[in-house]
Amino acid sequence: MTTRPSRRTVLAAAALGGATVLSFPSPAAFAAAPRSWPGTGLPVDTFLGTDGNGNVFPGAQVPFGFAQLGPDMTGAPTHGYKTGAPVLGFSQTKASGTGGGMWGNLRMLPYTGEVTTDPATAPVTGEETEPGYYACMLSASGIRAELTAERLTGHARYAYPTTGAAQLQLDVTSAIDFGTKESWQQRPQRVEVHVVGDDRIEGLVEFAGGWNSGRYAVYFSLRTDLPFTTTTTWVGKRLTHGGRDVVIGAGDRVGITMTFPEGRTVSVRTGMSLVSVARARRTADRSARHFPTARRRAASLWRDVLGTVAVDGGTDGQRLILGSALRNVHIGLKDITGEDAPGGSQGPHYTDYFALWDTFRTVHPLLTLIQPERQRDMVNSHIRTSKEFGWGFDGLLAHSPGLTQGGTNGDVMIADAFVKGLDGIDYRDGLELMLRNAEHESPHPMNYGRETVDYIEHGGWLPMDYTGSLPPDHGGHGRTVSRTLEYNYNDFCIAQVATGLGRRAEAERLRRRARGWRSLWDGETLSVRPRFSDGRWADPYSKWWNAPWDRQRTDSAWEFGWFETPYYEGSAMNYSTYVPHDTAALVAACGGDAAFTGWLDELFDRPHWDGGFDPGNEPAFLAPWLYLHAGRPDRTAERVRALLSDSYRPARDGWPGNDDSGAMSALYVFSSLGLFPNAGQDFYYLGSPVFPEAELQTGRGRRLRIVARGTSESHKYVRGIRLDGRPLDRAWLSHDELVRARVLEFDMSDRPGDWGTRRRPPARG
């Protein structure tokens, strides 16, 4: 591991946001210590969570950049990477941490020898990474490849050996292969390739398929720093030597190969647009002309982002996971401001919501805390884009909504900003959007809005026999319980905004409806259970089930997978913990504090593969913190510490599940600092910090120092807390208290005390 800077240096650097104190580490420094970012105390390994189920993108990107450059391997999952697999090339667009996805466009592969449509592939060697940079050696050709990026521009540098003609293949129709789901495969619909000089190639590719509901087009303008000697276009296996133009519809694989003098180093910059070639050309021409310049700019942006959090102490592994997780939070959503379709820039614009179902719980609350200006732009983008559709979306990719996994959880994101006082947002427009989500039936609920008719008719719950968004031969009852819970919480969040804006009648109606989960509560099994519109419980039933409800249908009948089950990506017990607004009623329904504690213990003590607490999925993110509602901060400390130590490892397969656009990473960031948000409400739970000292930027030049005296693996229990020197006897803080504070001090012990056992967190149901 690398040598850490002193605590004084670390905290002073973070206090100033890194911009004036942290010096940019040179490439030579990275060769000696490739994962160390001086002044932050946080080393970063972009490969953590890449393998296994994490699907973390390990390549080059600036924070929230659209251009994501990295290797595509054979047999790889949604982010294109698979350790040790042969490399197909380096595409310019990616997604990180997702189970579904898109992109993998404009794949380049340098090689030597004769022009061919299928150059030899082999695993890469000698990989080097830092945030914003990736390099490797192509073992099939001996070419060294380096990648970096700007927001809408990909930069690559390829050093060719002195033997064999230098070729650079651009596969214009490349896309990530999603394997089994044919309906999700990205299929090229229109392709254009034009050679417009001896150093520039332009064109477009339009795709159908992927996680979005419509089509998307990527326009590009590629420019090389050396002129190519010739070009060869190809369609399928047909080569056209000297070819300069290809225009084709759906069907074949299409690309172009550029030939350069042997033994040279070629730099390529590729401007991209979702609107036009002209805009892609302008982007390319305004980008850095030299690869080292682009790399320095990328590193500067990452230095500032990583400077928002600083820590001292903890283990090498804990610091490495935290730094890597903080990086991951900033690579999921993509800033495509200026790429609005069809016109010019109309305000902040973000894409790659994969999906709000994942990110509303941790990613957006973390950005609200450490980057409020960025989060303000994201909320404004969501409101403005949703107004264009007429409905709130759960996923947005390019200019099309994606599949809706649960409720209209953009409502939670807007409410979270509202209750935390994030300014510069048109909340009245936001409220009108939210009310439309809540009160009107969407014409396409699999892509935006809600299914409200049966939900409203039954007073806030969906019956098993409702007329659903899935066709009848797929059950027609998809996600009845999980969407009831999410719709309930969406309604509660809308009610908060409505109250704050003086719409009291709507607020009261929505609050009543937000208690609809109680109609699905089965007092015998102590869980939320599917039932029919006539009141009958679904049977047979187990609260540990998360399989398709119709047990007679085979797995091969799953076209929609989790969309066909009463519980989306979770068991009944995992979902039974999800009533963030009505926790006091949940405690009472379980029989009081002691019974509720035992109920949670049963969830945590059962294996996740058998319906117990699932650390690798979002539905139960809040579960470890619910012990606080029963006066048991000791249990929260035990469960959260176990989650951090058992479910995260500083390894390529060290993530407990899909990173989900940074959701799993943000969970680690919050929990390791001793905080956790109840997204959509204005308070944070207080837990068990793993670092003796940390410092957190909280916007507008403010900073919060978190001190955990005596914290260790054994000293995980809080015996007392002081906020700016004043004793705090409760295990929660309001957002206003947190961002105004200067010092939050935890006194840690190896055994529980009575701190935090009397005053319970808010439960406003």
C-alpha cells in the first residue's frame, strides 16, 4: 500500500476542496503508486467491483462524463469488461454497475498487418489505471493503448511497434452484447461513415433496443493527429479498399479501417453528440489537442471530486474501498447538457438513469450533501425532461425513458431536495409533475408514470388481480406488493412538497393513501403479503419467497423476469422493511420494540440466498438502520459493521451486487462515515464510523469534521455524541443540523450503553 499523508495535510486539503492545496500527481508518480491521490487520504482502484456481480466500469471518464472509454472483452457483462478475456477493442460509451444497459459504441481496435474485418484478439497485459485514465498492452500486437476523456470527447493514444502496417479499426456498429435477452439487444438501424479529410472521419449510428424504450443515435467526429495513408471501409465481411463513404440501413456490421505508417504513435480524439454531426465536430475541435493535456484536465476534475471526502485512520482496505466507491458515485449518471433533442441547450440535462429505483436511496442524497449544485442540476433536468414526456420516469437513456422497475421514484428525489432546502429548483413545476404521476393512469407504465386506477380504487394498494401493464399470459400482476410499497412512499414524499407549497387538501389525501401498505400486512406471517381485490390472501405463500408466483410456469417462460413477480428483486421479508415514512406503525405491527428487534434479527440471521437480508440489492438498504426505531443502536452498529466488513472487499470481485450507477458505492460511503439518509426526508441516521477522523464537504464552503474516538473493529458501539460540543442524546440528525455543524464527535466503546435508546428517529406516517 502507499504511504499516507499526515492527518493535518489530509484534513487541510479537504477543507479547501482540494483546488488550491492538492498538486496534480505526475504520470511518473502514478507509475510508482498508481492508486494514490495525494492530499485526500483516499487511494483509488478503478477495478474494485469490476468482476463478480459488481459490473463497475474500470476505464477512463471525467466525473459525470458521457464519454467513457474502456476495453470491451468477449463474454463480458453489461459494462464490457471481463478480467483475462480477449479484448475486442475500446469503445467510447459505457454504463457502470448495471444489470441491464446500453452503449458500447464506436469501438476502436489498433492492430498490425493486413486489413481485415476480424483482427486477432487476445487478453491485455500491463493494465494501469487512475480515475480518468486507462492504459494497457495489447498482447496480440504489442501495441500500447492509452485512454482518457473529456465530457463529450474520447481521447486515445496508440503506440505501434516498428514492424507491420499500423491499422486502426473503427467498428461503427459496435454495441454491448446482452446475451440472453434478444429484445434488449441493441440493433443498428442506420449507419453513415464519411471520410472528410486525411485526418477526420465523421458519421452516425442509430440503434434500437437496449434498456430504453426508443431509439438513440450517436453522432461522431473523429480526428487523428497524424494523417492516415489510406482508408478501407467494410460492410459485413466485404472490404472496399480506398473506400470513403458508407450509408446503410439496418443489418450488417459496418466500419472503417485507417492505415498509418508503421512504428508511429497515433492520437485520436472523438467528439460525440446525440443531436448532430455538426455538434460532434464542434465538440471535437474545442477539445484538448494533445493527449497529455486531456489527461491532466481529467485528473484535475477527479482531484476536486475526491477532495470532497478525506479520512485518517482505518485499514488500508477500508480507505481503498471508500476512495474507489467515491469515484464510482460519479460515473453513473452522465451530463449531456447541450445535447437536448432536437434543439440546443435548454438547461442542465442528464442521462443514464439506470435507474432512479437504484440511485434515489443513496446516490442522490450523497450528492445533495457533498455536491448540492450538481444535485440541483440533476433535479432540474429530471423535472424538465419529465415534463416533455408528461410523466415522471424511472430510467432515462439518451432521449428515451427506460423500463420502470418500481414507482415514480423521481418523486423521492424531488422531495429530498425540497425538504433539505436545495435552492434554484422550480418546485411548483415539480409538484405538478408529481401529482400527475400520483393521480392519473399512464398510457405506458412500463416506461413512465404509474398504474393508478386499481391502486386508487383500493385506497393505496394493488391487488393480485388488477389489470396490469404485463399481458395476461404473463400473470398481469407484476410487482403488486413492491409497487404498492413504493407508490405509498412516493405519495408520502409528494405530500411533503404539497404541504410546503400550501396544497394541504392534496397533501392530506396522499398521506392517507401512503398508509395503504397496512392493507397488505399479514399479522400471521408478519409480512406484507399479496392479496386479491376481494380480500383473499394469495396462497400458497412464504415470506421468504422471491420466485415467480405461478409455480407451474417454467423459468423459460420469463420474458420480463422480475417484472412478473409480486416482489421486484427481493423477498417478502426484505420488502416488509420498506415503509420509510411509517416505521412506528411497522414496529407496532410486529408487536413493539422487542418483537420488532427479533423480527429484524430473523431477517439478518437468514442467508440472503434463502430470502434473508440481501446486502447486494436496494430493497433492504434501510433495514440495518431500522433497529434505531426500536431503541437499539447497538444492533444497528453490529449489522452495519458486518455489512461493511463481510460484503465489501478490496478486490475485483469485492462488491456485494451490481453497483447500480453508484448506489452500492454510496451505501459504503455513507455507512463507513457513520451516517445514512432516509431518502426523501430531512434526517440522517447516526451509526458507527469506521474512521477515527473524516472530513466532509457540505456545500457553500462548509465542511464537517467527523471524529470517532477509539473506533475499531471491537469498539463499534456509540456511548455518546457531541455536535459542536453539545451532547446529543438521539441517533439521528436533521439535514440542517448536519450541514451547519463543524464537528460531530462520537465516543466509541467495546460494549453498548444506553445512548440513543430513548428518543426515536422521526416516523411521520
